[in-house]
Amino acid sequence: METKLRRKSYVAFLVIFITLICACGSGCATKKDGKTANENEEKRTIFAMDTCMTLQIWGPQAKEAMDAAVAEIEHLDRLLSTGSPDSEVSMLNQMHEGVVGNDTAALLARSLALFFETDGAFDITVFPLMEAWNFTGDNPRVPSKKELAGLTRQVDSSLILFEPDNKQVSFPETVKIDFGGIAKGYTGKKIAELLKDYDVTGALLNLGGNVQLVGAKTDGSKWNIAIQSPKKDGYLGTVFTSDCAVVTSGGYERYFVEDGITYHHILDPKTGYPAQSGLASVTVICADGTLADGLSTALFVMGEKRALEFWRNRRYEFDCILYTDTGELLVTGGLKDCFSSELSYRIVE
Ligand code: ADP
Ligand code: MG
């Protein structure tokens, strides 16, 4: 058996590399120590939330803003990491009940709402499945059909009882939760809010494929954000935008191959297997980073038809770019004036 786990950080580096090419249109000159020539620019690369993140911030207090942003990312990582036994999420998964803090409460509320809105495509109770596949460790495996059938019966966010007023949460012992499909989007959104206290004129936050944009470039113009191609042969296109999140989910990000079959880390909660919806990647562009992240995962599970129906009902909240397994590139109507690509693509209304 030959297995290979492709860590997301490799892709994150690629995305960051491409994004930086675009970002450097803002005229940044990087010094050897990682700081930029202009005192009002600050750039830092960190490893958090199991991925490589590159943060760029512009403004009079860029250094203070960067310190605060990094501290907040590290705080959220400690809180939400399923890999660390004393995180708030891990404690909850061990105790099955408790009173949670503001961040976990906010994530629970958004995740449960998305579960119902997406008809179960987004489901934070997939964690026992993630463990069964060992996507949480270094040696992933294919669980038996019987094992997955037993586990999927317990995957159901409606089993979570959450009282937002007193932040009390409880669920059955068989349930375990994982915010992996939404945490980075929430983090990007939270940092964007935090940066407002620091007079930031612009920020480009690449949280491992989750791009959060704040304000504008130093010349006041928008950013061109490149969308990684699942085939790793360049990119699908670029989105010219500002003050929003650009979040991509793809089966190419973290996967392993066994007996010639590729298994990736976005699971269909109904089958327990990696979602095989006909989509190779989904990018969501949305003012709300939390929603962008949750939806990128959910639309990937839903597949083209359901994803576009979902978009038509909520087209004023977000836009998306779908790339199918057969190489079709679909772009929703709200992006028609800001998406460019050398590939042929279809605008969907
Ligand atoms: P990434 O984390 O690579 O940016 P996603 O945002 O799509 O990609 O999140 C994938 C992660 O979400 C998985 O690693 C797992 O933790 C979790 N997850 C997998 N399937 C689902 C699902 N159907 N609903 C909610 N979360 C999921
Ligand atoms: Mg997501």
C-alpha cells in the first residue's frame, strides 16, 4: 500500500507566492529581514492552524497591528485546534458539554445555521469521520464501509444543543466537532475587525488559501487575487476586489492516494466518503469571511447543480467560482466585471 499525505502547507506556499506577485503591484519592496522598505508596511509569515500564513499590513501603526493580528491568530489556534488536547474544542469533545467562550459560541452559531441552510452539506460533527480516515494524523487510511456506515449515523449537527444566551452547549458522547471548515474564515474576519482599531489603510491576509482583504492598496486601488488551479498548472484566473474574503476549497489541497484512488479531506457527511460532487474546486467571494469559508466547503460537497441553486437564492450575499472535474470553469454573475482568465469560462446567472 502506498499512501501519501500531501500537507496543505505546500499549496498554501503556492497560493501565497501567486498572491504576492499580485500584491506587489502595490509597490512593496521587501528587505532581507522580511520587513518592507516603507516603515508603514509590515509583512510576516507564520505557521498556525496547520498551515502557512502570510500577513501584509499597511498603515501608520502597521507593526502594532501586526503584533495584535498574530496574537489573535495564535489565540484562536489554541482555542480551536482539535490536535491540541487542551483546546476549548478538544475539552468539549471530551466532556460533551460546557459553557464556551465568545469565539466558540460565535462559531457554533454560524456552523449550526449553515448546517440547516446547506441541508447538512456543512456539518461540524464530521470529526469522528476525519479521525477514522486519520486525516488528523500523518498516516491516513481508508476505513471499511461498515465502519463509515456506523459513524455517519452519528454525524448530525442537529444533535448539538446550543443556547446562545448563556453559551451552554451539549451533545451525545458519540458526537465530536471540528471547526476546520470554517475557522480560518472566522479568523480572517476577526483580524479584519481588529485592524480597524489600528488605522490600517490596507491588509492582505493569506491564511493558507483563505484570503482576507482589508481596505485597499496604498495607491487606493483594488487587489488582483489569483485563484489556484487544482491541476497545479498555474491559476484559474484572478479576481479584482477589495474589502472581502476570497476562500477556496479543493480536493487537491490535502489528500492521499491508495490503490490508484485519490481520497481528499472534504467529506460528504451523508456517505462518510470524500465528497465526489463533480467539482474540483470552489472559490467563494464574500464580504463575510466566516460565511465564505463555510460555504466554500459546503458548495464543494453540494456539487454544481445544488451549489448554483443555493447561489441563486443568496446571490446578494456572495459570489463563487466553480471548477469541475471535467475542466469547466463557471463564474457567478456578480463577478462578471472583476474576474479575468486566460481559460474559457461561463458566466452563470
Ligand atoms: P481547508 O481547511 O483546506 O481550507 P475547507 O475550508 O474546505 O478546506 O475545510 C476542510 C476541513 O473542514 C477538513 O479538514 C475538516 O476539518 C472539515 N470538514 C470536512 N468535511 C466537512 C464538511 N462536510 N462540513 C464541515 N466541515 C468539514
Ligand atoms: Mg471552508
